[in-house]
Amino acid sequence: MNYNPFIIPFTTGAIILFAIIIYKFIAWYRKLDKKQRFYLRKNILTFKSIEAIKESFLEALIHRNIYKKNLLLGYMHMSLAFGWFLLIIFGKIEASLHAQTLFEEPWLAIFFRYFVRDEHKFFMSEIFPPLMDFLLLVILSGVLLAWLKRFSSSLLGMKKTTRHSKFDKIALASLWWIFPLRLLSESSTAALTGNGSFLTGTVGNLMAVLNLQYFEIYFWWAYSICLFAFFVSLPFSRYMHIPTEVVFIFLKKWGATAGEEYSGYTDFQLNACSRCGICIDVCQMNFAANIQNVQSVYFIRDTRYKHLKDETANNCLMCGRCVEACPVGLELTVIRQQLRNKKEIAGKHYYDYTKPQEADKKYDIVYFAGCMTHLTPSIIISMKKIFEEAGINYWFMDENKGTCCGRPMRQQGFIQQSKDLISINQKLINSSGAKTLVTSCPICYKSFKEEYVLDIEIKHHSEFINELIENNKIKIQNSQKSIVYHDPCELGRGSGIYEEPRNILAKVGNLKSSEFEKQNSLCCGGSLSNAIIELEDQIKIRNHALENLTACNPDILATACPLCKKTFVHGNKAKVMDIAEIIAENISLQNQSSKHKEKNKIKTKIEL
Amino acid sequence: MENKKTVLVIGAGPAGISAAKSLANDNISVTVLEKEDTFGGNINNWAKLFPNFKDAGEVKSSLIQNFVNNQNIKIVYNKKVTELKKHNQKWIANTSDGEVFESDAAILSTGFKVFDAQYKEELGYGIYPNVITSVEFEKMYKNGKILTVQGSVPKKIAFLNCVGSRDEKVGNHYCSRICCIAAVKQAIEFKELYPQSEAFIFYMDIRMAGQFYEELYRKSQEKHGVVYIRGRISETSSTIDKKVQIKAEDTLAATPLRMTVDMLVLMIGVEASKSTTILSKQNNIDGPYGFAKSKDIHTADNYSNENGLFLAGSCKRPLTLTETIADGKSAAISVVEYLKQTK
Ligand code: SF4
Ligand code: SF4
Ligand code: SF4
């Protein structure tokens, strides 16, 4: 048997590592909710699993998404992950070929050069030394980059790099030393036996000045101990993401999604975060307001280690910029919401006084302006004008006695209260018999889409207006004014509506682009999801966004959310208008139907 | 001719007028630069003054006695000062039409402007015709009638306090100090005109910290039946017949409240005027909210941190007319002190 006591640290470490990982995975699996387990069972034997293998390969090994951010950073992650992976695979093949069995000593692959010192030939044996040397070299280049990143993260396109916990430090230090030590061990053996290739052989020659007869074994010991340290600290460190990310990818592919409540799937996600820190750089709380320690990476870390502070959970705009940027694809805002949700169901029902009127007859379309839109009455007036021009039989559901859609309450964690509101509105909407529900507020829109049970088509007014124009229900003229469009978080990243507003605006003006657009758009700072941010910080975020949006001095800064409008208006930088207002202003009168003209004549008479 | 000292007064509002008169009295040659084509500043916006309902025109006439025809005072209208700088111990003012004025000292009496109520879109100003500002109320009252756009007498009128003041969202945390009492005054005026109509005042606190204010507040309730509701108006909308629908919360009764009125008057707050902000920034004496900052609020309130540049009136903070006139005089005394030292 190929044995030497120095294999003990490695072997013990590996056993501990696997035991802990398996224990953890089982524990999390048992905490999965019903829906998640259902999808797992349903899809495990479908081609979705193949897709998951492919994605695991691309994400966990190649780190495709990090490449998109920065080539060097991507290379660093890939060389470590994929390089090591190949080193293990080819090491295993080499050891098995040599031992002519698949069941050689499990440590043989790791310490192969120590145990197989002679030129003992076996099938394809000559290709392995250079191949293994090459892989080691790739990994070492990654390690070098990791060192550089510690000194200057900007080299790798990162402005901020994550701060580390105790276990992270142990794991990181051992990770940094594993491969240099492997190089030294293999090189010293190569110097003594000549079993090295271009890298280990050369380094071995340089090391020959040392008394390698004596030192060789210590290098191997150090290498093994380093592996032990890494394995044992891994499950408690950020490196737990290595095994977890793969499982997460499978669960995701099978169809699991994070629900309203914390579940085992949340645990998988918390542990799949590699703490790469990419989410820090994209967070406006960081770069516009200079607030640290609240970004998703910290939130995820603190939740995982169970010392989450209220500030970290709550001081977030829920803008979703980090979700868009996270290379692992974690549902960061959904998880934050889970942690915000109040566990105890408050007994008090706050909304007993709301006695909404039901629809008095049947309508084609229900219009729900939303609380925020009631604070920007010119949007409402514009929508009325548009409905009238298009000759639509609509019911303005919350004209007089509106009830909030419930989403702001939900975002603060008041689930029960939110549900009360939802049930009031649901009843009302269903009473109208309409086929389409139009809302002016992206917050309501998202709420209707995701939290309501409605048998009705839901449209944000930008989609609705776009259709009216496409179907020639209203005619508009081009004002030739220059317009920059701001994507509201809940409409853009939140609901994926980017094109309709642009489509409309390009027809009424000269649509210009700005630096932060679409998926990358900024939050206006007025988010209702953050109830604790200081006003000054909110203003910093707003002003920074305004500056970028108005860099080209547009005549109009357009948006499609009453809250963004209100926030930006107070910034006093540009004329801010909602899409509905812009359209109402540019409806061309020549194309009005004669019936409407008549009606308008009468109206003006009354006014006079 | 002896070498007289010269002082530039920027702004011919109550503070500037009263400062100029005092300086002229001390035989100092004063040049007053006014951006409008007339003097008086914001006093021109008032019909009657609180707390005694004295006619604003009368107060203005007594204020300008010895101002317009004073041989020591030169008033130049339509001169907007765009730059004020110290150069070789002299104060140089550049105006928008390219003229340059020079003096030994300068007084900033650039005053205030009122908050633009359109920023609070939820209140419907500029959107619903029967939502007006307190300034517009004064104008109507001057003409003897308060009427809706339809031309009828409002049966119900509401006044909303603190519009643009004490409001984090618009960035003005401070109290404008004059709008509470102005609302009381206007509500009484309204009720005297139309005793059959109802008047409501929505407030956060009623701040009656001036002589006779509290008495007036009491009178408005006891004699005129003005109704006070504690709570801010959160949103407005319009009915088909152009009435204004108000949503508010009665914070004393802790219930949401809905009311339809014929007219809503927004008691708009006091903000630093544009010139105040620009000129104080140029001289590094800008304080919070764009107002000018005095050297010491207790002991050197008319001095600025710039030697030779003095502050008078509401360019420093919201002040009442009474305080403004007194502050103009006080600024003049400080200027005289300064000119003596620099002889
Ligand atoms: S949450 Fe995503 S982006 Fe942020 S550190 Fe974790 S893996 Fe990176
Ligand atoms: S949701 Fe927005 S504010 Fe919150 S952590 Fe992510 S990027 Fe920052
Ligand atoms: S004086 Fe009254 S109305 Fe004016 S800001 Fe102060 S509290 Fe508000």
C-alpha cells in the first residue's frame, strides 16, 4: 500500500468535509417547502437535469457571468475552479491507470508524485506530467491574481472587495498556500527522482541547492496540512459556495423558487453566495450614498451566520440592481423580503373602515390609479383624457375611495395587513367583469401580477397606451422635444417592461439614451421599500441619478412611475413628466372623432 | 464736496428701505439697487397686515416717507445684481445689464420668495383651478372678493398650513413663522366677507408666538366660527363641478377624513430668494436652505463673515414685517459702526 503518515491530515480533512456537507445538505433538503420538493421530484428525471449540468459547468467552473464583468476577474475564478477540477480529474485518471483499478487508495491521486517515484511506465503515462504541470501553472496564475486582488481590487475591475470572517481567513490563507506547496512538494520530489515535467522539473532544479533528502517530506506534510485546514474550514467559510452552488443550480433548473417564507432553498442560496462582492459595486447605497454593510453580500453573510441586524435587512431600496448583477443568480431581494416578514400575525385589522363601493355596472376596463398616482393628479387627468380620446368604457376603481394595493405594507413585512388590502381589492376588481386592469403605478402592477389571484389581464399604462397607439385608437403628434427615459425599478427590473415606454416616447419626441438604462437603470431613491434611510442619503441617491439622467440636458425627463416622478421633481433639475402626461399633451386633435369634437364644444361652452 | 461714505443696499423691500433711511439720516450716501420696477418687495403682496388688519398700503406709505425723495438715497430700479464682490476694500456690484456699482459697504436685503406650490403636486395647485395660494388670496381680497373660477362665492373654504415648510420631502425642515397667523387672518377676512360660508384650517401645530396672535386665533373660533383640524392634507382631487376634494387625516380624532370644499388656499412658506442664495454663495456666507448666514445670531446678527457685507431682513430667515423693519435699522447701525472703524 502507498502509505505515509503525512496523508493523515488530508484524509481526515476530506472525511470531515464530506460528512459536514452531506449533513448540511440533508438538513436543508428537509426544510424545502412543499412546492420546491414537488418540482424537484417532477423534474429530476427530465432534460432539465442535463441543462443543470451544463449550467453548473459554465457557472461553477468556467464562471461565465464573472467574465462578463471583467475578463481578468473571470480568469481568476476560472483558473482556480476549473483548473483545480481538472487537476483532480486527471490526477484520478493517472492514479487509476497506474494502479490498474478504480479503487486505488483515495489519497494516491493527490500525492501521486511522492508515491510513484520511478519511471514506471503505464498506459499514456508520459502525457500526465506535462499536463499536470500545465494545470498547476494555470492555478498558480489564478492564485497570483487573487493575491493582487487583495492588494488592489481595482486591477480586477472591482471598486470594493469583501471583508472576511475568521473562517474565511483560515480558508483563504490555506487556499493561497495549497498550490504553492504542491509545487514545492512535487518539485522537490522531481529533483530527487526526475519524475517532474517543465514546471516541477525546473523548479526542482532550482531547489536542488537545499538538502531535499531531508526537506522533501516536510513539504508534503505542509501540503497535506494545508489541505486539511482548507477542508475543515470550508463548510463554515465562503467556500461553502463551491459545493452549494452546484446543488443550487440543479434546484433552480428543476423549477424551485424562493417563496414568501424562509425555507431550505433559502439556506442553499445563502450558502451559494461566493462573496465575490460584485453586488457592492452596483449598489447605489454604496456608490451614491456611501453607506456600507447593507449590501446583499453582507446581508447574505449575516443571515447565514445568524447575526443579521435590522439595519442590514431594512436599509435597502429593493431596487434589484444587485440581483441583476449577481453572477450566481441569487434571489437577493426575495430573500431580504423573507427576513423582513413579520412572523407574528398582528391581531389588529387596520382597514376595517374601508368600505369600498363595488362596480355599479359592467365595464371593459378597470383603471386603478394607485395611492402614489393620487399624489400626482396630473397623471390621473392625463389618463382620463387618454381613455376618453380612445372612447373606452372604463371604470375608475379608486377614483374616490381607493384602497392601497398592499405592496408597500408587504415590503415592510406586514404580510397580514397586506393580505387584508389585497382581498378588498380583489373583490372589487372581480365585481367589474372587465377583461383588462390598467394601473399607472409599477408598484401596484407588480403587486397585481404577483400577489393577487385575478382572472384578468393586467397592464401598466405604458403597455396600454402603447397598444392604443399601435391600434390607432389614439393619434399622437411628435413634439420634437428631447426626452430621456428613466426605467422605474419595479417596472423595469421588477417586471421586465423596457420596450413599450421607449416605443411610445420615440413617437412623441426625440428619445435620447443615458448611461444607466434598462437592466442597469438607477433607483430614483424614493423607494417605498426602505423606510429607514435618512433623507440626506435619499437625496444623495436621487441627485446622483438625476445628474446621470440629465447629462444630455433633455427637455423632458420621462418616467412611468408616480413615485419616481415625485422624487425627481423635488430634485429640481429637469422637467419631469410621466409617460401618460406626455401622451395626453401630444394627442393630436385633428384626428379626434367628430363625436368628441362635439362633446368638447359643449364643454367649452359650459366653461365660458 | 466732502468725501462721503457710500453704501450699496441690494433690494428695496421693507428691510432695504428702512436700512437706507437710517443710513441717509447719518449722512451716508446710499444707492439702492432694486430688481423690480418698484419698491416695497413682498409688502406689495399684502392687502391687510396681521395682527391688526392695518392696510398694507398705508404701512408702506409711512415706510417710504423720506425714502423716495431723500437726497442721500439714490434708488435704481430694474437692476438685478448678478455679482457682488469685495475688491480693494470696496464692494463692487455687477448688474445683469452690465452696469457696475461701487461702495464702502454693502447691505444684503434681498429678502425671500414664496414656495412654489406646484412642487407638491398632490395638493393640485396648477392642476385644479380652485386651489390657490395665500398670495393669490391676498390679491383677490385686495379686489374685495374671494370667488371661485366659476365666479361664485365659496360656501366652504379650506386653508392648509405648512405648504413647503416643515416638510422633509421638499427639503425645508424649518417653520416659516408667518403662515399660521396669516391663515388665521385670512380665515377671519373670509368670514367677515361671507359670514354664511364655512372656513376650515388644516394645521400641524398652530404657532401663535407674536403679540395679539393668540387673541386673534381665539377670536377666529369664538366670533367667526373658523374650524381648526389638526392634520395635513395628503391629496386632493377635483369633482366634475370643479370643487376640490380633500383627503386628510384628522390626527386628533385619529381617523381619515374626506371633505369637499369650493376652494383650497395653500399657505405657502418662505424660502430664500434666488438673489439671496446666489449672492451669499458668492461671498461664502451661505447658510442652510440657501439663506444668508449672519456672523452671530445673538450679538452680530447683521454682520456677515465678510467684512463690510451686512445682512438685513428675511434674507437670513423667515421674519415678520415688524421684525424686518426693525432689522433694517439695526443693520444700518452696524454699518455705521463699521464705517467709523475703517476711516
Ligand atoms: S450576492 Fe451574488 S454578487 Fe453578491 S457577493 Fe454573493 S455571489 Fe457575489
Ligand atoms: S436591492 Fe438595491 S439597494 Fe438593496 S442591496 Fe441590492 S443594489 Fe443595494
Ligand atoms: S408658521 Fe405655521 S403654517 Fe407656517 S410653517 Fe410654521 S407651523 Fe407651518
